[in-house]
Amino acid sequence: MEESAVQSVVIEQQKKISMTCVESVDAFTAQQIGLTLTGGGRAIISGEGLKIINFSKSNGNFCAAGKVDGVKFADKKMKIAKRLFG
């Protein structure tokens, strides 16, 4: 996927989140999902009862359901332990 691709995030009624430009799912629990974005950035989705519905590595589309409380974005330098538990 090109680094110049436009990233989008859609949260529907705090029950579903969809993202584009996702390179990989690094870790997940029912409370947090850690993602690597194309270009090396990171995203952390927090909430309750989170479940990954769909992830396509080939086109970068990601979808999860549950109670979505928020999304944090970080640069590629942040370590995974600090991102998830920091």
C-alpha cells in the first residue's frame, strides 16, 4: 500500500470502528487493540468488549466492534509495552 494513501477512521455510535491504512494488528484484548499503520505510525483503540470483525492485510482495511471509548495515535518510536499499558 502506498504511504500517500489517505487514512480514515469511522466510529459508529461507539459500537463499531473502521479504519483504513492498517498494516498489522500488534496486540489485542477486550479492552485495547494495538495497530501499526502504514508509514510506521501506531493507533491504540480502547474500550470494552472489543472484538476484531475484519482485517485485510492486503488492502489495509480494519473493523472492530464493542464499546469504543477512544483512539490514540502515536509515532513509530513508542514501544508496544508503553503504548498498551503506559
